[in-house]
Amino acid sequence: MTPVGRALAFTLALLTIFGPISMDVYLPVLPALTSDLGASMSTAQATLTACLLGLAVGQVIAGPLSDRFGRRRPLLIGIVAYTVTSLLCAVSPTIETLIAARFTQGLAGAVGLVLAQAAGRDMYSGGRLVRFYGRLTVLGGLAAIVGPVVGGQLARVTTWRGIFVVLSIVGVAILLTCWAVFVETLSEDRRISGGLGRTGNDMRRLLHDRTFVGAVLVAGFVSAALFGYLSGATYALQNIYGLTPQGYALAFGLNSLGFMTCGFIAGRLSEKWSERKTLAVGLAICLLGAAGILFTGLLELPLYALVASLFTLACGAATTMPPAASIALTGYPDIAGTASSALGLTRFALGGLAAPLVGLGGAHTAVPLGIVTVSAIALACITFAALTRHRPEVAVS
């Protein structure tokens, strides 16, 4: 295990803001972007989907490469690419070019996400690993708070293009931090050799593990509900209930505070209780929140009902993340990058597929959002039931 200093641990956590900031900071101005580029709601939401799919594909590329060449070099290349592609988003003249730029931005941003998880697996095991993933969840929630709040405030003084310039500046700051602090966590004697054939064999090894596949699918379906919420909540809160971008940012910040808190608690609870029981509690909370969103849309309930339901869904999603990641990755210290990339691919691919579905019913109803979230969480619960049937409990050491 590599010694972990405070600066390195903080830098690993900082890398997790790549994805959330890329997705969240421009959400308050998504309706304005839709109008400015003359796009439909579902087409504008495709900018979120493109970023999610880029994050998914990028992890599949970055994870195996980091198992072969180490963590540091792919990380620095990815951050440089992220900075450049954020500027490309800012100057996109049409919705089509913005979608393409967002996909590329997601490819680059994926490097930070997958390597933070893989480097954590390099350095931690047992209970410390679960606690580390809990901290990543907390940092993701912090980025989710900062992103929309900052985006809402930036909307007062700049356009959506200016927000992408801010993302580029964030990329430069993270690059400088990683250049100074991030040390290699995967020694040369622990790296794998071989090209695509080795990666294919590693993937087949993962896919033959019922426990790994079950945990990854549970995380993926929960992410589908969460990203559907990210995509649909901005329209529901602003178009249905008339919140301003600043009001939306505050409401979203409240939900993200719950996400942070529950992510921290779940990391601790998984150590002292069990991963599987913590995961079951998280899924139950998710189902309660998703059902609340659906009933709010069907019955046209007041704003507080929707905010409370979204808050509950966010808390449940945060509770599932640390135990699901730990169950999936614990058995694969030798191919942590590849295993982490498979987890990330599933999460962001399913999230990217779910995100545009919430816009199919138009911008003035929350029913599609409720249907998408309930369906995704129901699939997660079914998968979890199959996982618990086939997997003996493993104590966290």
C-alpha cells in the first residue's frame, strides 16, 4: 500500500468534482441555453446525455490504460484535454456542435473520476476503502452544491458560454494541483502488460463474477434515477413552479446537502453494520423518493412535495454509492482501474440513457420524471434481490 498523505488524499477527493461540476454548473441556465440555440427541450437535454456518455466511454479507456502505464501520466493528459474541451463548449455555435463538444469534454473528465477510485483502491483496503468511497460521495455532493449555486450566481453576470469558460479555469486549477501533489500510486511491479487482448480478458473475468455484475448494475440503475433527476428537476422547478435560476440553485443545494450527509453516514455505516444492509436501506429510501416524485406529478402537488421527494431520492442515492462501489471493487486490487472503469461505464451510460427520457412529456409535467425514477429504482431493487440470493455476506475488515 502506498503511504497516504493529507495532500494526496485531498487531491484524490478533488478529482471527483470533474463529473459533477461538468454536469451541474450549467443546469440553472439550461432553459436559457435552449432558447439561445433555438433547440427543443429534449435536444438541449442531449448536451447532458452527451457528457454522461463521454464520461462512461472515457472511463473504459482511462481505467485499463492506468493499469498498464500508471495513474499519474493518464491523469495529467486527461486534465489538459478537459480544459481545452471546456473552451470548445464555450464557443460552440449550434446545439449540434455543443453536443459533440460535451461528449468530448466528458471523455476527458472521465479520467479524474476513474483514477480517483483506482488510486484509492491502490492505497486502501477493507473498512478504510469503504470509508474512502464514502468520502468520494461526500465530495461529489459538495461539487453538486457548488456547481448549481455558482451557476445560478454566474447567470446574473454572464451567459451559459461564460460558465463553460469557468469550467476551463477550474480545469487549470486542478491541473496545477495534481502536477504538484499527485504521486504515482501504482508501482511498476504492480502494472499489467498486454494490450487490448489483456483488457478483454480482464473484462470477461469481471463479467463472470455475479457479485461484481450485480453491484455494478445496482449502482447503474440508481445512477439512472439520479441523472434523470438532474436532467428533469431544472425544468420541473423552473417551468412548473416558476423558480428563478437562483431559486433552483438553492433548492438543488439543499438536496445536495442531504446527498453529502448521507454519503458520509453510509461510508461509516457500511464499516460498522454491513455493506449489504446499508445498500438495502439506501434502495428503500430511493424508492420512497421516486414514488413521491411520481405522485407529485400525477396529483399536481405543491412545490414542497416535489422538493421533499427529490431530497429523499438524493439521500437514498448517496447511501447506496459507498457500499455498491466497495462490493464491486474489493476483490480486484490487481485490475482496480479496469474494474473501476466498468463501474463508471455502467453508471454514466445508464444515466445518459435515462436523462433525455424525462423530457419526452414536455417541460410542464413532472410525471415522466417520476416514471423514469420509479422504473430505475425498481430495477435496482430487483437486481439487489438477485445479488443477495447468490452472494454470501463478506465481513468488512
